[in-house]
Amino acid sequence: DRAALRAELAARLAAIAQTVSEAELLMGRTSRAVAQIADIRRKRFTERLLSRSQSPISAITLKGAAQELASISDLIARSATAYVQSPQFRESLRGSAVTLLAAAVFALILVWPLKSFLLRRYGRYPSAAPPGFMRALRAAFVVGASRTFLPASAAALIFLALATSDLLSGPGTAIGLAVLAGFVLFTSTVGLTRAFLSPQQPDWRVVPVSTNLAVGLIGIVSGLAVVFAVDVVISVVITTYDARLVVTEFTDYAVTVAVTLLLLLLLLR
């Protein structure tokens, strides 16, 4: 009996050893295949970087980008119309009407009364003597926060109410989140810039620049904020609807040109 058990265990051990050998051989082949794939990808990436492509402002590129953007816009419009007219949307809207109303009311309360209180308590107000630096800095933070974080929080609250109520479809959720991110980016950049430069109240200006320069800087920074916010939304739309490469090339080129011009204006200022 023991000899038979030893023979059986030896046979099992041999089978396991054979399986381990086959697995090691397969792992070696897999490693070599992964290395070959990585090498091929590096070569293709290098070839694509060094290859001459169509100019992003050529007629062919502009025509292709315009056609692709028109197709995506039509697809978004038709999808949104079909979803709004569907029974699922109407049912979700009826079931979440109270939640949406509460979110809107809370957003209004969050923005206007709280903003008025903060500005009255810690904001800028006329005084006989110019405020000190720390007082002006505190007021700039309060004014910037009231113009930035409160509207952004209200917008985020409304978006969460829409998302949790199933009123947004899959692509709609991604695009809505991109719009929210762009809105937060724009409001935070412009709000904080205006708060620290204070174009209409030079005594409360934290950064020691002239009024003309402050106004010019606010305009340039606002333009940059618009460009980046729009780029965030367009990038998500392109990714969501799997647009052709020509659209990405054109939008990247347009954003680069716009940012370059605004930075040149900033340097001139």
C-alpha cells in the first residue's frame, strides 16, 4: 500500500512539475511578446512624431473638422431630444421634482444671502483712511471666495441633484461634469483675479499695479480662462463621441494659438 501511495504521489509530482515547466515556458514567451509589442509601439510612435502630416489650418483639415463637429453636434441634439421625449426622462423628472426644487432653493440661499453677509462683514467698504495690507488681503480673499466658491458650490449641487435623479444619460453625465469643471475653472480664475486686482477700488488693491494695468490683466486672464474652460468641454465631447483625429488636431491648434496670443499680450502689458 505504501509503495502504491509513493508511486501515486510521484506521478502527481511529475505532473505538477510538467505543468510548472509549461507555465514557465509560456511566461517566457509572453515576456518576449510583450517586449516585441513595446518595441513596435515605440517605433510606430517615433514614426508618427517624425512623419509630415496635414497642416491644421489647411482646407482639407478645416473641412474635415467642420464636418465632424457638425456631425457630433447633430448627434448630441438628436440624442438629447430623444432622451427628453422618452418616458424614462418624464418618469425621472416627476420622481425627482422635489429634490431638484430643494437643490435650486438651497443653491440660491447658498449664493445670495451668504454672499451678502460675507461681503458686509468682511468685504470692502468705504473708509476715511486707506486699509492696511492685511485688511485688504483678507477682503480680497472674502470677495474672491464669494465670487468663486459660492457659485461653484451651487452649480455642483445642482449637477449632483441632476445626476443622482437619473436625469442625465451616460454621455450627458460626462458632458455635464465637463461643463461644471469649465464653469468652476472660469469663475475661480476670474473671481480671484478681480478680487486681488480690484480695478474699481484701488485702495483695496493687493497687487501694486496701476488701474489701467489691472483692467488689462483682468481682460487677458479672463480670456485665458474662457479658452481653457471651452477646451475642457470640447476635449470631453471629442473623447465621448470618439471624434476623428482631425478634430483634435484643429482644436489643439486653435487653443495653442489663442493661448499664445493672450500670453504675448500679457508680456506686452
